[in-house]
Amino acid sequence: MNLPPLTLGIGDRFGHQGQAQLRALQYARAEGIEVSPVWNKSNREHALIGTEPPSLRAEAEEAVTALGWMYPYFVDADHINLKTVDRFLEASDFFTIDVADSIGKTPEPSAVDRLVAKHAGKPLEYPGLSSPILRGPDEVRAAAAKFLCAMQEAGEVYRHIASLKPAGSFAVEVSTDEASAPQTPAELYLILAMLADEGVPVATIAPKFTGHFNKGVDYEGNVGDFTREFEDDLIVLKHAGPALGLPEGLKLSIHSGSDKFLIYPVINRLVKKHGAGLHLKTAGTTWLEEIAAVAASGEEGRRLAAGIYADALARYEEVTAPYATVLHIDRAKLPPAAEVSSWDGARLARAIIHDQSCPDYDPNVRQLYHVAFKLAAEAGTKFTDLLKLHDEAVGTAVTGNLWERHLKPLFL
Ligand SMILES: [Zn+2]
């Protein structure tokens, strides 16, 4: 299935903010920005919160009905593989096939030979590329050594899904963003060639980009390097997609980890310049809007939020472990629990909310809260009752965050 040109991946760990999220996309439509929502929740998040994939489908459909949304929307089985895909099959129409773990596995020599025979050739000089795509036999062999097994596995996962769901009823994303090293534009080209050989109708592809995409905080890295790489990737997709027989509208996917404000202007400019599509996946920062709004809502909320912070500090290893590679917390700078619980609710909210111009904003505190959602899940109805009690304030924060901090700078 093809995707609309612009899609935004939105996470909602607790499943209460579907309407508030969709409202932000309605604001965008009112301004002429046609972005379609993709509700995403990974296997890991379902496991940590104790939810099942159909709950995400139900949330999406409820929001779509309540707001009279007449445009496309999707439900993403986020970061699945052959082991985890099955429970997502029924509820999802978008599958993010994650093959990063198979990068670097040694491929069959005969498969490498076939790849070289088919795809080695003279350098590709697409207009605008910062340097030609080299695809001599050596380059193809080197790319095969890294990626061929992974892309064969993507083929296997795709065929498994396609054996159980009608062709054309779901969109395919292939992700390598959780690899240890970024993929170059030349590697992206050869990855696409491998996917084409596997017959994977990839609609969007998520490479690992240069720089750090830590959860819920801004981009860390060289913006100039990112700019060059991102534009080269766009050019590769524009030309190589059709040449390799991949689906029309193939586009890049950025697994942003949310809030990469520093590179949003670059993305905005280059997507427009190349008339490209884009899928931008945010992380579950809706939860941070929820906990900040709850903290500011009154004494009960403040106490719950401060308590979650204290627990997260006490269980630091446990809550950070699943996200270790995508966090950059300076542990020594985390304020002690007693200090945080001495703050009033508004002060605590300001530490969490991602406003870099605010002196109280604290990226360490924000990141720790980001991964502490499991502790809010443990608080159960104590937390969700507060969400319901303050749903207007929480919803306003969720909508405002997506619209003002994300959709506007990315697409307006
Ligand atoms: Zn990802």
C-alpha cells in the first residue's frame, strides 16, 4: 500500500490522547498542510505498559470517528520482527519491519555474487548529490556483508505478513535506525536494491542518520553533516526508487525520537525543495505532556509526578535499560528527589516541558521522565483518573505540543 506524501508517527503510551493528537493534524489541514497520522506503539511499549495492539486500533478509530476525520490514518506495528509480528497482524495496517539486529550477519556467498552481478555498475551521478554513488563490485560486496542478511530477513517478514493479510491492505516500512552506525547514501541505494530483489514493496525506509536522536530531547550532532546526508538520501530515493522498480511515492522515514527542533528547519526546507514525501516518527512524548499537565493540575497531581521521579531515580537502571542507547542523561546533574518534591506543580512542569528558552527546563529530568512511563503504568488508575479529571488541560497541552512544536516547524 502506498502512503500519503506526509505522515506523522504519533505515540500515545496510555491511549487517552488520540483525539487531542488528531486535533493537531486538523489544525494543520486548516492551514493547508495535509499530514496523515500513524499511531505507533512498539512491542516493547506494549510489554512495559501491559497493552495489546487492538487497543491502539480502537483508540485511533474512536478519535477518527469523534472528530469526523475523513482522511487517511494508519496503525503501526512499530519495530516488529518475525518473532513479534503475529499479535499485530489483525490490528495494524502499517508495519515497521526492524532488521537492525541482522546487520553484519554473514550472507551466503552465492547470494552476494548474484547481488554483484545484478547491481554493480558505474557510479551513479544523480543531479544534486554531494558525491556520486559508488557501486563497483567492491562496494556492492561491502554493502552485502553489512546488509544483505538483514534485507533478506525483511523479505521474510514481509512475505509472512503478506501470507496472512491481503496484498495492498498494509504499508511497509523497513527500519535500520537502531543500527550501531549510520548508513551512507550509497549504502541506502544498495539497501533499496536488496529490498527490490526481495520483492518488498517498501513505502518508507528509516535509515540511521548521522548524529544522535535521543528520546525526547533535541538533536545532537553536526547539522551541516545531517543536511548533506539527508539531501543526498532524498535524491537517492527520488531516482533509485523508480529505477529499481520500488513503489511510487517511496519516502524517507525519520525515527526522530521526538523533538529534533534543531534540524526541523532543514527537513522542512529540503522536503519542499525536492517535492519529497516524509514520514516522521515521534516518540511517546505525549506522555510527557500528560505528566507535566498532571503535575501542574493541583496537589494530588504534583505529588504523583514527584513520586514517579523519586521512584525513577531509585530504579534508575531498570527504567533506563531498555533505552540505554538513545538516552543522554547526565546522572550527576539529576536533582535529588527531595528537591523535586519541594517544587510546586508549575515548577515541576517547567522542568519537563521542552522549552529550551525556559531556565527551569531540564533535559536530564525530561529524559528520566520519558523512560519512567512504566512507573505511571504501575500507578494504574491513580494516574489515569487524574488524566480523566484534567482531560481538558492535558488535551490542550498535547494538541499544542504537536501543532506548535512539531507540525508548524516541520511543514508550514
Ligand atoms: Zn526506530
